[in-house]
Amino acid sequence: QKEVEQNSGPLSVPEGAIASLNCTYSDRVSQSFFWYRQYSGKSPELIMSIYSNGDKEDGRFTAQLNKASQYVSLLIRDSQPSDSATYLCAANAGNMLTFGGGTRLMVKP
Amino acid sequence: EAEVAQSPRYKITEKSQAVAFWCDPISGHATLYWYRQILGQGPELLVQFQDESVVDDSQLPKDRFSAERLKGVDSTLKIQPAELGDSAMYLCASSLAGARYEQYFGPGTRLTVT
């Protein structure tokens, strides 16, 4: 069974720090990887996509992909209390997108 | 900004009743997905459409769930009869063409079965 694994957390960081969220996946043929942010009671919001090995930066967010290690991560710089949410990692293989269970991030003022 | 529309936003129903959810994807998006999300878990795919055709419905409980996308645009997901275990968030998402591309979610329907 294809799986995407995330630590459920909560991950607690102080305001202004770097938050590091990690994700591993089991399917070696996975091609596309996505990070979603989900506030409590709301639907997931796409924040980053990454398709190639290496880093991809967008504002305060950096996604990192290592296909050899089957590992994808999301770094959030200068974390703000408004970043407090659950972050979902998703990996695509073929027609299927598989989500991890999410990591809850808490940014403390 | 284009968005995925869903209705209703909230639904309370008694077990054994029928319930239906509606989704209108982002214009031009050929692929439409229905997911179910239980609190504390990631979304799980129920059914995926490419235009009007079903691509994957392997996780759809077909004895009680049905989905259609007759004209390849909007879609309806139905549950009949609803069971207590169906209480969850039902999410619709769309993408340009297939799961390799970015998926955008609608606001979801929170279903409570009593």
C-alpha cells in the first residue's frame, strides 16, 4: 500500500523561528509532491508544489525534495502565530494522490 | 480568483436518510475529486472523474454511495442510506488534468449523521 507518513505533532515553535515539517513516502514512482495548510474546520489550502529534487522557495516557505531518500520537507521561516495549522503532505503516483495524516504546527507568540 | 464551489456547507441528517452534496470545479479543470476527511486524518479519495468518466472509485462504498458528473462540469455525491459512521468532512477538489497537477479544494461539506 502506498503511504505518506508525517509526524502528527504538535510541533511547537516560538514566533520568528524556523518551523521544519517532514514527510516520507513509500512509492518510488511518485512524481509530484504537495504541501497543504489546513486551519481547524476549514478545507486544505495548497501552499507549495514540488516536482524535482532540490529546493523550491516561495516567500517564507521552502519545500525540499529528495527522491533518493523518499523524503520531502517544508520549512517556514519567520513563523507567525497565523501559521498555526495542520500541514498536510501529499504525493502523487499515476492517477492517485495520497495524503499523509498531517502535522499540527503551533507557533507561540 | 477562481474557486471550487460546494454546497451545502453543513448538513445534519438522521441515519437511514438520503443526503446529496454538490460541487462546481474551477472552470477548465478536467479532473474532479471527491474526498472524505475524518477529524485528525488526511483526506481519503472516494472518487475521481476525468471529464464525465470515472477514473477511480475503488474506495467508494458503492452499496450506499454514488457519484456522477454527467456533463463533465459539476458533480453530485449521494449517500443513501446515511450511517452514523458517515459523519465527516466531504471535500471536492479539481485539477487541470490528472493527479500529477495541483489540486484545489472547495470549502467542504461538514456532514453529521444522528
